[in-house]
Amino acid sequence: MNKNAIAPVKKQLELYIAQGNPYWNISPETATYIVSLLNTYKPMRVLEIGTSIGYSAICIGEALAAWGGTLVTIESHEERFSLAQKNIEDSTLENIIQVKGHAPEILKNIDGSFDLCFFDATKYEHLSYFNALKERINPHGIIITDNMLSHENELAEYKKTVEDDPQFESELVDVGTGLLVSHKIEKQ
Ligand SMILES: C[S@@+](CC[C@H](N)C(=O)[O-])C[C@H]1O[C@@H](n2cnc3c(N)ncnc32)[C@H](O)[C@@H]1O
């Protein structure tokens, strides 16, 4: 990994975001907030659903590299998957594993558990990601869900389900399009 290679890639992607965000990437402010959570909890294995062209993946991968963590990131769209591949390659980060496919179908093919999951894909599928992954989140693990304020109505059922689940304690954070940060607590 060449640390100097990361900033120019992020800068280019942040330019796209500033120019109208055609690939629906998270805002730099959201990235900063997520990185601050990563730095606090230092997860070793992270899963992202919704890579797009790799902006959040590169921000997450860069943070995780500091303590040897890895990111698995899923994208179903052929062209965005390839653009992400190029951006990740240019960043020289070696701790990002890209998976191509439709998350509800391929989650079962990805082994193991996760310390943190970031849901940033099709809103109406978030509940299915939660149901498929909640037992695969390690104790004290975290789920971060994007678009909670921008898509409040579409995600109302998701929010209620997560908030009602006794295994999780959630906090709505007003950054970017709104994040639900759900911490897995010890089973009583
Ligand atoms: C909001 S963008 C992700 C942005 C990215 N996290 C970032 O901030 O750089 C959502 C992406 O999720 C992908 N997506 C949507 N539903 C998906 C699914 N079921 N499985 C895999 N990818 C999916 C879309 O193709 C799109 O590129």
C-alpha cells in the first residue's frame, strides 16, 4: 500500500460528489463520521452493502488499514462495480474485497461474522439485510444504515424493527442523509 495514493483518489471522487453526486456516494461529512466510529471501535471485519464506485469503501478501507482490518463490499451493478475496482486499485488499498452480486442472494455465500456492517443500497431491502445479518454481527458490533432522514418513510418499518429488537440499541445521527447507528448489546 502506498499511503500517498489514497488522497488523490478520494479527492477525485469528492469532486464528483460536489458536482452533483451521479454515483450516490455518501458525503465527505458522513465519511468523516463513519471513520470516527471506526477509529473508536476498531472493527476488524466490516461489510458494506452498496459499493457504488468505491468512495465509502476507500474511506473505510483507509481507516481499517491502520489496525489490519478488512472490508468486504458488495455491488450488483456491473459498471459501478468495475469503476470501483479501478478506484480501489488506484488507491493501492489491499484490504478491500469486492463482491459482485445482488446482496439478498449472495450474503449466504460470504462466510463468517462481522464487527460492523454499513447498509447503503436499495432501501426496501434493508430489512432483509438486517434479518440475514443480525445473528452474524459479533457482540458489541455495529450496523450503520444510511438514508434514514432522506428516505424516512421508506425506512420507517426498518427503523421500527431495529429499534424494537432487544439485541440492538440505536441512535439516529443527523449527518448527511441521516444514519441509524445500531449497537449490538450483550444478551441478557
Ligand atoms: C448509494 S449507492 C452506494 C454508495 C457508496 N456506499 C458510497 O458512499 O460510495 C448504492 C449502491 O448500491 C447498489 N445496490 C443496490 N441494491 C443492491 C443490492 N441488492 N446488492 C448489491 N448492490 C446493490 C447500487 O447499484 C448502488 O451502486
